[in-house]
Amino acid sequence: MATLDTSVLMNAISKEHQRDDPNMESVVERFRSDESLEVPLELTDLELWSNYMNDDLYNMDKKLREFLKKTRYKRQVNNGYRTTASMVFAWIYGRQPEPKDGTICRMIHTLLKYYCTSYTGRTTFKGKTVERVYKFSKYAAVAKRPYSLRLRIEEQNGVTNRATFREGPDSRVDKRHAGRDRRRED
């Protein structure tokens, strides 16, 4: 795997700070020799870097995967499972979402869209009007790799290859179910 060459940066830093601090030379040498600071070349992509550095996404992905593990039996017994983002929010936080929880709900929507088999548009679910209902088949999300890049690398025990940084085969596919709840555009 190719790594980012930081030698030019380290040379510039060492020359600039050598004049100011005599201990800086040892710090710079330690940075040069530390293998844990090698950055994979793929992480230079801004979208991948923001995914990797997003702590909220990492934690929410872990919580959502826990939710999917807890509902696995229901999915298998009932030949699938349907849920909404507000139900997942209530399962995670123990309360209904409020307007201030908008960013969390958007993240849950993104993750549910990634893990689901299909989803609907605006419809009713258990007597309430909702924006989307996410459907999971009985084996959905069992072998799907995490959405969060950091969680993906963590589950691979730090071993990365080019496939680690690629999107999944259905990540950009529109999973919107074209049922009777989808409105016609005239």
C-alpha cells in the first residue's frame, strides 16, 4: 500500500524550528521514524478523510450496528423488518427526537439508507405519517461492512488495503422502493 511521503514536510519543519528549540530536532526525528504516523495515500481524499475523522459518525455507526444485531432475530422470524429513523433514535437514546436533534437524525437517515434493503418515501407507518420507512430483508446488514471508515479499519484490526477505502457495491444505488406510496411527477 502506498503511503503519503512526508519527508519534504518534515525537512521544512526541522529547518524552521531548529533555530528556535534545540529539543525540536529529537521530536522531528521521532515523527520521521514513527511508523504509526504513516498516512495511507487514499486518505488524502477529502471525503474519505472527513468520514475517517467524524467521531459522531463513528459512534452512531457502532450504535446502529448494535441495533441491527439486536433486531436480527425479528428480521429472520418475520421474514424482514421495517423501521423509521425516529424509532431507531428512540431505541438509541430512550426518547423521541426533538428539533434540536436534526443533525443526529440526518446521520441516522444516511446510515439506515446505507444498510437497508429498500426504503419508501413519505407514507404512514403504525398510524403516523413519516418521511421514510426503511426495509431490511432477513439477512440484511449481516455481512455489510461499516459505513464509518474508522470502524471499518478497526474491525479489520488495522490491516488496510485498497478495498478498505472503496465504496460498497450498492452504496450509490437508489434503493427507493417504487410502490404505491411514491408520487407521480407530472
